Amino acid sequence: MAGQWQTDVLGKPFEQVTLDLGLDEEDGPLAATLVRLMPNPVVAVVQPLRDVDVLYVHGWSDFFFQAELARMWTGLGARFHALDLRRYGRSLRTENAPGYVDALDDYDVDIEAALTVMGQGMDAAPRRRLVLLGHSTGGLTLTLWAARHPGRASAVVLNSPWLEFQFGAVGRQAIAPLVNARARFDPRGNQPAVDLGFYTRALTELGVLPLAVDHPDWRPERGFPTRPAWLAAILDGHRRIAAGVDVGCPTLVLLSSRSTPPLAWNETMTTSDSVLVVDDIAKSATRIGRLVTIARIQDAVHDVFLSGPAARAEAYRVLRRWAVDTVGRGIRPLV
């Protein structure tokens, strides 16, 4: 059940609505939050994406705050929506374990609730096309969702999607049995911290983190604590990608041109991906569909739209051209 639209923390004209997801026995009330930015209706009628709805899903230890990205889409005539998933950002409640989930498919409930509000629900006959836009873990989640729901999305855009484990397929296969075993008997147990705060430091130096949103618990410097069952869910998602899936529609994957291992602070982290091994992600991206465009952005960071000015401008140039040429021309799902 959805509440009433109200002004979002980003300020007008952004609006948000709470999506009630019920009660979790261990975790208290669950909710998701849908944020929207609508295009100027007079301008939109002559824009190439006037019949498009965009749904954005954030990454791990994150929430939606990329107002510039939203305005790019509405400038092309699209209606932009962003979803803060359960236990993240605007949806995080005091009783919740931040970011926790023990199966990525559980997010189907959050996504379907958002799509229903957007007029894109399963029982609807949408007159508008749907574009999915996911960053990092959100990219993994939306890729798997699109593959399980063929024909729902007309296009997918992935911003540094977490399609493979940082130690590669061999490392993933080696640790998966151990992770799965622990997830069975201690699903919410503590694990060693893996985020040393270097990515947050890089974004701080670039000056791209949101200053107006005063909720440090929504995006902690060193990320949320990880849990065994959550890691098992991520590894299972990577396993499914490695086996091959088909999102069923044209897909754009945006990645940095290089990675920097997050072992110690290095200034190159402001001009590279210090979270993922981008070469491995590029290879994995070839397994998610039949029409995949991979764009490597020079000097981009993990969220390519939070990069330094030159890299950010290039990322937007690539996205805008692809959106107009591919989505704007009405290319339909490949199903």
C-alpha cells in the first residue's frame, strides 16, 4: 500500500511516497520509498522519451541523491523515478538491519510496488515504456529482475553493475560453500569490515556527495556491516550471471576504464573504480543479453555520474546519445 506523495528531502520539485511492505518478525516494519521527478509537460511532448518511465535503483550502502541524473532524463521528456529499497536510505527504520536481505529476489516486492504506483504493474496495460537504471548492487538486482520478467522493460542501463565478485569467478567458487554454510546457521552474524572508506574519501575529494541530506546513517563512510546471508545472496546472484541470463532488451553498461585495488589510499581512486574490478565486470556484461553496449569512461569512479567534471560529462554524453538513438527510436524488447 502506498501513502501520499510529499516533498522529498532533495526539495521541490522532487517528491516521495512511502510503500508499505509489511512487518518482518526479526526486523520490524519494512518499507520502500519511491522518489519522482516529472518533466515539464509542455516541453516533454516534443522530446524523444516522452513515453518513457525510468526506474532507478541504488547500490550497496547508498540511496538516491543524483538529482543531475534525474534532470537529464526529464530533459529528454521521460518521467524519472528512483527507489530506495527496504532497509536503505529513506526506507531505513530504527529496527532494521541496514541493507540486509537473504535473497535478491525478495526485492521483487519492492520493485513491483514501485511499478504499480508508476502505472507499470503486472496487471496494468502500460502505455509507456519502462527503462531500468541500476547502479552497482542495484545493477545486479535489476539485471536478474529483468531476466525473470521478460518483456517488462524496454531498455536497461547499468552504471558499474556488481556482476561478479571482486576475486573473480575462481575466488567466488572457492568461498561460496563456506559462505553458504555460515549463512545457514548464522545468517545475521558479524563479518570483518571490508570497506576502509577509500571510495567515500574519493567522492569527498571530488565534492560530489550530497551536503543537503543530513542523514549520515543512510550512507556511512565505511558502508553498512555485511552479514553471511546477505553475502550468500550476492554470490548466488553472481553465479546466475556467470551461467548466463537474458534481460530481453537493449542494454547499456557504463564502466570506468580502470580499477584501483582498495588496499591503501591512492590519489588514483579519484579517477578510477576503487570498488569493482571493471575488466571482470565488462566480461560478465557479455552474459546478460543479446544486445549489450559496453562503454568504458576514462577517469570515471565507481558511480560514473559522480566522477570528476570531464569523466562525468563524457558519461552523460554517452548515456544521452544511447538513450536518444536506442530508446528514443522505439526499439522494443527482444522477446
